[in-house]
Amino acid sequence: MARRRTGPSETVRELVYQRDGGQCARCGSAHLLTIHHRVNRGMGGAREAWINRPENLLMACTTCNGWFEDHPGESYEAGWKVRRPQRPDEVPVRYPGGRLYRLTRDGVRVMAVAVAR
Ligand SMILES: [Zn+2]
């Protein structure tokens, strides 16, 4: 019997947790962590293959997870949220301390240079 699954696998969750150092990607808290989707899952779950891959996922505490939804402008600016049709591997993420990283599908983060807009 197939189990219905709309979220990331345990393996991917573990990768994201390790990549983000077991901390919230916005505030650095290690408490009440959840997996945050940078590009929202559409209605009816994931259509794109990358929606549950590491580059689309961040560790976020429950406070920041709600903050992202309440502050979309700042969240897009920092890469905590990504707007379609941009892809999550194209948009760097600002981590605590202000460093920008690009996220890869392998669950690695690579230091990025800020691009002037
Ligand atoms: Zn947080």
C-alpha cells in the first residue's frame, strides 16, 4: 500500500538540518525547528521535482516560519522565500551573520557574492 507523501524525505530533512547547522536560517535559534519551503508548495502539493529538495528547504523556527509569511518583501529580499518563476537554486539565502549562500540540490551551501540590484 502506497503511503501518501507530500513533504521531503527523512534523508533530505537530515541533510537540511546538517547544512543549516541545526539552527534557524533567520535567527539562529535551535528550538522548535521546522522545515520551511522557500517556494511554497502549490495547492494539492508538490508539482515540481525540486519542491522537496534541499535547495528549496530551510530550517526555520516556528516564529520565523510565521514571520516569513507576514513579511514577504524582506523574505524575498533575503532569499528565505523565492518567487516563481525563479528557482530556489538561483537565489542566494542570507544566513545569520549576514553571509549569503547558494543552496545546491545535494544539500550543500556555497558562499555567494552579493549581486547589486
Ligand atoms: Zn528563527
